Amino acid sequence: MSKADPDLAKIVSEIAQEMSAREDRGRVASYIPELANVDPARFGMALIDLDGHVHLGGDADVPFSIQSISKVFTLTLALGRIGDRLWQKVGREPSGNRFNSIIQLEHEMGVPRNPFINAGAIAVTDVILSGRAPRETLGEILRFMQFLADDETIFIDHEVAASEKRTGFRNAALANYMKSFGVIDNPVDNTLGVYFHHCAMAMSCRQLARAGLFLANNGRNPVSGHSVVSSERARRINALMMTCGHYDGSGEFAYRVGLPGKSGVGGGILAIAPGRASIAVWAPGLDETGNSHLGRIALEELTKRTGWSVFGH
Amino acid sequence: MSKADPDLAKIVSEIAQEMSAREDRGRVASYIPELANVDPARFGMALIDLDGHVHLGGDADVPFSIQSISKVFTLTLALGRIGDRLWQKVGREPSGNRFNSIIQLEHEMGVPRNPFINAGAIAVTDVILSGRAPRETLGEILRFMQFLADDETIFIDHEVAASEKRTGFRNAALANYMKSFGVIDNPVDNTLGVYFHHCAMAMSCRQLARAGLFLANNGRNPVSGHSVVSSERARRINALMMTCGHYDGSGEFAYRVGLPGKSGVGGGILAIAPGRASIAVWAPGLDETGNSHLGRIALEELTKRTGWSVFGH
Amino acid sequence: MSKADPDLAKIVSEIAQEMSAREDRGRVASYIPELANVDPARFGMALIDLDGHVHLGGDADVPFSIQSISKVFTLTLALGRIGDRLWQKVGREPSGNRFNSIIQLEHEMGVPRNPFINAGAIAVTDVILSGRAPRETLGEILRFMQFLADDETIFIDHEVAASEKRTGFRNAALANYMKSFGVIDNPVDNTLGVYFHHCAMAMSCRQLARAGLFLANNGRNPVSGHSVVSSERARRINALMMTCGHYDGSGEFAYRVGLPGKSGVGGGILAIAPGRASIAVWAPGLDETGNSHLGRIALEELTKRTGWSVFGH
Amino acid sequence: MSKADPDLAKIVSEIAQEMSAREDRGRVASYIPELANVDPARFGMALIDLDGHVHLGGDADVPFSIQSISKVFTLTLALGRIGDRLWQKVGREPSGNRFNSIIQLEHEMGVPRNPFINAGAIAVTDVILSGRAPRETLGEILRFMQFLADDETIFIDHEVAASEKRTGFRNAALANYMKSFGVIDNPVDNTLGVYFHHCAMAMSCRQLARAGLFLANNGRNPVSGHSVVSSERARRINALMMTCGHYDGSGEFAYRVGLPGKSGVGGGILAIAPGRASIAVWAPGLDETGNSHLGRIALEELTKRTGWSVFGH
């Protein structure tokens, strides 16, 4: 289905150069200083194929705040914890609203539409927490990420988390609102604390691509050999990334890139080419829907040159 | 990526038998007599691969009302007519609402979210009409479908169209509402007339699978050799089917089936397995989101047994 | 409760002079030429007390398009026709949305919130029509108005009605939408035809104030002696004018003026001072909520100088 | 305007008897034990005219939780504190939604529609707090109420306040949401703490009617002679009570009762007959809109028998 033998090293390198040169870079998130101060000229890209070959471009080894990309991994953990019972607390449909909209919650009795909008990710975090201490839960999430990426240097940026907490009134509104419908079990502050901290994990493109590799290979990390989830679950997580991974820009991402992907307000995107590779890009400037502007364009270029869109080459 | 050499004939035949035997059949659409009177025991399935091999199951040669599945083909025609200017009149995002919701139109200045909800499909129809006589436009749509399926027996069921018109007040509301924002150019009655009639095309699963085959093969019908659209456009239409093809059940369809698909209230679904096959199923009973209940289950079984989900095998 | 013996002639005359001199005049409605061409410098005012004394100011004898003010009188007719059964088709609560919003209809099953928003007034018109010919119904409405104002020169401006019909797609959307829920009984075109025509009645401030006088006197016209409605019904119509008479500016009108009132997009307002007088003002320029800018200010001045607010002097 | 010389003592006494005998009593609020345990058979009524005559019926001297009725008095305090600048933080229009809806806040940038829905009252409380200690502010509110009612026995029920706080996630959502738009200045917990406590004031009908008497007499308490607010402000507070005082049942209250009024979920209603009297009723059972069922009926009877509706006798 793909173009024969794409030269991945060359493609990644060229895309990184092209993206670094572009002048349309979007707008860096400005609601907390730690994100606002990131240099918009940054661009990084990492691609790891199923043989474990790594192709890097630009700032592929610079850690950035993965923010909402963590939601892919907390979803994986929550499904591991309670399986399909999770879907009593969160839906599986695109929201048709901005990432932090509260309107839908009122119409649908406090059940968020999917695990990748803020409300849904808070509900998922609450499931992982489930009565334990926030610190313990957070440790588990961090270790899971280090395990997936096989890299113990991944860390949580506590200043980012503290800033998020100071300004996170909208997320506090979402959490309290869900709590009023009984969707949140733990004390709101505990759930939000874990949420803000796992969004504040700092990772490089290389680490992120590696952490997501199991999703490109039917649930098993082909490098380490670890089986993370069943192939059915891997497919389903990919499906959710496709339909809901870019908030109210998910349709656009599917239309232009044609891969499952999850973006974060720090400018990162994790994209999965099933059966082929895991790819992470980072470009701090965002478009109007809150997704990385150049990150999306870079991935669009990638699928054009490789023929890896799941919708045809 | 797929399971080695799935025996497609056997798979289709088995699924058809299983579906025919099931007792949970959903509820047949009841708002017009022509749909309400269809036997809920019907089940048909047709799969055509890129070599042109045809595999049939159940009532695969019985014509049914394709209803909203026609929207895939009117979208194709409208893009052929005015290209990407179409996207000034209709968006590319999932709606997060029911197929006939009018709320989103008010918040977004009369521009429907995507070409597959009713409002979007009416706007697309208006583009195809563009000042010509409704009868002429309708003839063009019908001939396009006959050309794609290579079958001149495809026809429009005028009684269905007349019934839709008699009861189509909600669609009239959508059309007038868009007209008030300048999104509809033609007289509302003309646009609605064409819309109701192309939704009333009657086709069998075999015809429908064949008409959609170009989408599985990067825009070119591998049997006739006709190039219908560019490979990029084929990918993009598939992407829209994935994120928006099942109204407010699109996320669920992606999650369970993992293929681009478009459903109709007559109980049909057209699904595309890129690089492999075009599949049509028909089971008249619907689920709560207005999509074919057994049709979706049949396609879920198909991807399970073939490993054809675009999200991994 | 009022200030002792206000000199009404002087007050009306002074307010008319002050309003004519003001430079902030709002924006004249521009969606049809007949309204757009009205001179924004116009200002008229008429006050008729329960003894039948008439006080005029400015252009009090110039006919203007009463538009939505007609809704007070069609409500009166519909209540006369079917009594409290009317409230199965329309609510009695402020809408919290613009005059032509369709959102609320979707959430509340096609039942408009009150008889004074467009959807509600269309539903009320449908009740009056109830199976008869539009022309006959329209004749009845016109004669009712002539009877109330004791003036046979009141007429319907058919050019205004024709223009409204040509551009009234949003009202057509509302009517079709309600029809889809079974709230509209007659063919949509008939109901809309009557609606557009009764909104196109042309009346002067003098005529309008006289037509509304029964509402200031517990349902009986003190000049003609005719009993129009019961005192209970008069109170209730006044209550609806207070809470819903100025669309999404109703709270503001109550806050500033303190009288029941109904505005029209032609720049007119009918206000009722229960137990005292009926007042009509006309100033074509509108504020952001679609209500007459200087009309509201004139009435605010009136209640300041007379102490006639129902909320205290 | 009123019926000549209504025998108020007799009317109040008869209504209290009639209401005590009725079997349709609505449903007592059940979200906190302190309210759920109130006897639904209770009914109290107190009417104080401008001469200071007091007429009592039923349980007129039993204290109950005034809940949202406190919002009339905190509005009065906030207007005294910052005057019309208050209207930058809260609107003056009916909401068209339930008392605790959050939808409108999203569409209107965190500015609540009026001071009597929960969000608006929280914003008003925040203004009164304005940087001071919660305890101090709460003392001020309590003393203001004691001063208005000339009764130092009025108290805050701290158990009610504590229960509200334990379950008040929806109010916490509203407050955090407004905070995210900068509408709330103080720490959310402080503002909510004061809000929950002033809603937990316990008062009898007699005390409440007396506290509201200034609103019936153009801002001046006719018994004590104290001038509380200007006559213009008294009119305006009454207007807000008329259009917004009963949440999404405000139109109904105006339609049936015809007086400005404010209800509380404890079953109390304060109603103002401008120029005549202040009336408080208490019946714990609520209707679907969250307002006292028999309280509204009692006041409807009162205006029928006295002719005191502001909309005509």
C-alpha cells in the first residue's frame, strides 16, 4: 500500500529542514510562563519503525511539555485498570466543541464525550487514582512512561504543573461539574493534582515516539518485545486518536494527515502509522484549534512522501 | 498488515448467515411508509476486492433505499465541480450532534460542520445544482452512479422522494436556515427537491460496493480502469467518512470497525478498506444513533476476521 | 403612587423635543428596503389616558410598520379563539436568546418559549389561521385592529409583507422546524403569509396607543366602552409584555422603564401603564438587542417624570 | 387601582388555612439533609403594609432557610458598595435556563445573566467580599439583615452552610468557571464560603417581610424611617425580581402573581407590592422549576383578592 521503500532518513531530515525555515509558525500557548517562554523557532521530529530504526530531525532530543499527549497513556493505564467499564464514565465520540468546553457536559449529564478532551482526561485520571494517594498514582504514571520509552530520564516538570494549577480554573470547573454528577470519585483537588502533573511530563520527540511504538505494532513494543495491550485495544486507542485526538481539529487532521494522532498544547504531536512506525513531532506554535501548526504540516508532508496515510497512498 | 490470505468468500457467507440468525435487529425507520414497510429480517452483504472479485451474502442483490450513502457520491461530484472552494460552504469536522441538529448552524453562521450531516449534504447538493434545472442535475447524479457501478438499472424511487418531501420539514428548516446566511444559492425548494431524490436512489449491495470501489483504490476503479478522482481526493473522502460518516456514532464505528464508512437510514452502509476492497452491507434495523445495527456488527466481524482495520490487524 | 398630577401634555411635548434633538439614534433595520429607507430623524409619541385624553408629540400621526408589536394583538385573538389551550403550543418564559434563535426549539421539542419571539408569534398566528383561508384570517386581524383603534384607515403595507417574504428564510426555518414537531398545523406557507402580513400593518403612534388602551384598563376600552378581554387576561398579557416584550432586552426595559411594553423592528414600542394610560413611541433606530433606542429612552423619561413605573414612583 | 379596602387580616388568614389544607404540596428539596428533613406540611405567611401593620398566617414565626432570597439583599449591598459598576460583572436579563446552568456562561464569556441565578449571585458575593476576610463580610451581611428586619435574633445556620459546601460541586464549577474569565476576584473558596453562609440565614416570614419592606416603599423603611436605597434603585431591584426572581419560572410568576418576587429552595418567597406591602410566604415543597409550589399559589390568591397585581386589578 505504501510507496516502495521510502528513504525515511532523508524524508525526516528534509521535513525538519523545511519546517525550520518556514515563517508561519502559529502562536505559542501563553497562559502559563513555562509554555509562553518556549522558542517558537524550535522544531523536532523522531520516527521509529517496527525494526527499531530511529530517524531524527531538528530538536528531536530536546524535552518539551507533552501536555495532552499524556492522555493517550493515561487512557491505556485506565483501560488496563478497569477495562471497558471505563466507558460508563466517558464516551467515544468527537465532541464538536473546543477542548475545554463545558456545554456538552450539561446536556449529557456530566459524562464527557471522549477521553481526549480535558473533561474526559480528568475523568480517566480519576479512574487511575481511585482512592490511592496522588503521589503514588503519579509515580505509577511516570514509571509507565519510562517503561514504555525505556528511558528513566523522563521527568515531571513541577513548575509547569504548579503554574497549571494556579491558572487551571477552567479545568477545576470541569472537574467540579463532573463531580456534581457523580462522575468523579476522588476529591477534586486530588484528581486535578494528578492531572496537572501527568500533563507536565517533559519528553523529547525520540522518547515520545518510542513510548508510542506499541500502538503501531498491535500492542507490542517490537524493540523491547513487551506486550503492552492486546491488538484489539491498540486498534481501538488508535481509532480514538483518529476521531478525537485533535479536539475540534480532529477532522482536519484526519483529512490532511490520515494517521491517528494526539496533540498537546506544548506543540507536540504523537502520530501512529499502524504496521509501520511511531512518529513524534514538536513545533511550539499552535493553530486556532490549539494544535501544533507546523507539527501537523510536517506530518502531512510525511504521509505524502511515504504514502502511509491509512486512507490510501 | 492483514491476516494471511483471508478466505473472503467464506467470511462473507458466514457473516451473512450469522446476521440473518440474530434476533437483535434494531428498529426500522418509520417516518415514511416506504421505509417503515421494509422487512427487518433482510440482510445483504457484498464485497468487491481490487481484482474485481465479488463476494455476496444474503440479499446482496435486492435494491434498497441508499438514503444518506448518496452523500459520498454527491460530495465527489461537488468537489469535481468546484474543488476546494466547496470548503467555504461546509466544514470538515465531526458535529457532536444528531444528524439533523440545527443548533450548530446557529453558532457557526449557517455553515454546516461536514458534508455528511443533513445540513452539509443539502449545501453540497446546492453546489451541484448551481443554477441549473433540478431535473437535469438529478439526471447527472443518477448517471454518475450508474457509471460508477457500471449498471444502468440503478433508479430513483420517486415514491420515496415524494414521501420524504411531504414530511421533510426538518430538512426544510435546515435549508431555509442556511439560506438566511447565504450558504444556499438556489431556491430552497429546488435544492431540497434534488436532495430528496438523490437520497431516494435504490441500489443493491452489489451495486453499491462497486460504485464505491474507486475509493478503495486511490481514486481509480480497478475493474473499469476509470480514474474517478485523484488519489489525494480519495484519501480525503475516506478520511471524512471515518470521522463523520456515521453522524453521532462515527467515533463508535471507527472504534469497533476501523474502516471509513457511510451509513444511510435505509439500513445500508458502504465501507472502504483502502488497498483491499469496497464493502456494502444492508440491514434495515437502526440503532439509537440512526445507523444500521446489524450492518455495523457485520463490518466489525469482517475486520476482526480479515485484519483489515486501518488501525492495525 | 404617582407624582401628584403630572402635566402630561407638557411631559410628552418635552420628551418629543428632547428625543428629536439627540444625536445617538441607533441603527435603522436594513434587511428590507422599506424599513431601511425610513428617516432615522423621525420621532413620534402618543399617550392616551383612561379618560381618553390624547397627548401627542413629534410624528405621532405618521404611520410606520408596527412589525412585532402586532404580536400583542394576535396573542389576544388567539387566546380569544382557544383560551388557555394556547399554552400547549407556546410557553410563557423569557427566552434568554435573540428574537430569531432556533436553538431553544431544538432543546424544547419545537415549543417556542413565549408568544413574542418570532417562533412563538408564528405558532400563535397558526392558531388564528386554524384551517381557514389566509386572506380571511388576515382580514380578521386587520378588522380587529381597526376596531380596537376605532380607525378604519389602518392598513397592511403589502410591499413590506412581500419584502419580508422574499428575505424571510430564518422565519421559514423556524416555521418548518416547529412543523417537524407538530406545533404548526397549517401549511407553512399559509402561516408565514399571514404572519408577514400582520407584521406589515402600518399605524401611527396615536392609532397604536388607542389600540392598546384596553390593556391599561383591565381589558375594557374606556373610550368606546367595549370589553375586549377579562381583567385577568389583560393582566396576564401585560405580564408577558413585561417579561418577554423586548426579546433579549426585556430585563433591561423592565429595569429602566418599569412598564409592560412590546417593541417592533420598525422602531415602535407600545407601553402600558396599568390604571393610567397607553403609550406608543416611534423612533426608527434600533439598539443591539433590536429594540428602538430612543423609544426606550423616551419611555424611561416618561416614567421618571410621571412616577408611573409599576415598581414604585 | 386596588379593590377598595381589602380586609388584609382576613385574606392572609384564609389563604393560610386554604394552603395548609391542600394536598398538592410539591417536593421538598432533598440534596442536603437539613432541607430534606423539613416538614412539607408547613405553611407560613406574613404581610406588612406601609403603615407597619402586620398580618400573619400559619407558621409565620418559624425560621426557615431563606436560601436564594438572600440574593436580593446581597445585591442591595453590592450596589451600595460599587454602584452601577456591578453591571460589568453581571447582566440584567432573564437566563432562559435552569438556576444552575453553566451553558450561558460559556457563550457569554463568564458573565452571568443576572444577579439571581446562582452564578450571578456568586459574582455579587465576590464583589461584597472584595479582598476582606470572609468572616468579616459574612458579619456585615448578617448585620445588614438584622438591621433591615430590626431583629437581632436572625442567625446563620452553620450546619446548612456546611452541608451546602460538602455537596456544592456545581456551584464550585460555576465559580471556577467565572474565575477563569476573570469575573471572580477573590479565591474561589472564600467567595463560595460567604455565598453558602448567607444562603444559610434562617428567618421567619415575619422577619423576611419586614426586611423587604423598604422595596415596597421606594427604598425607605416606613416603620423605622431608615432610608436604605434611593427610590430609583428600589424600582430597579423590584424590576429584576420581576424578570429574574424565579429562575426559569419567572415568566410564570409574573403571569400568575403579577408582583416582583424572589424565591429560595427552602420554600420561601419574598414578594413586593409596590406602594402597598411586603409579603413573605413559606411552603417547603417545590415545583419543577425549583420554586415553592404553594408559595406561588398563595401569592396568586393574594393578588386576586386584593387586586394588587402591578399589571391591573
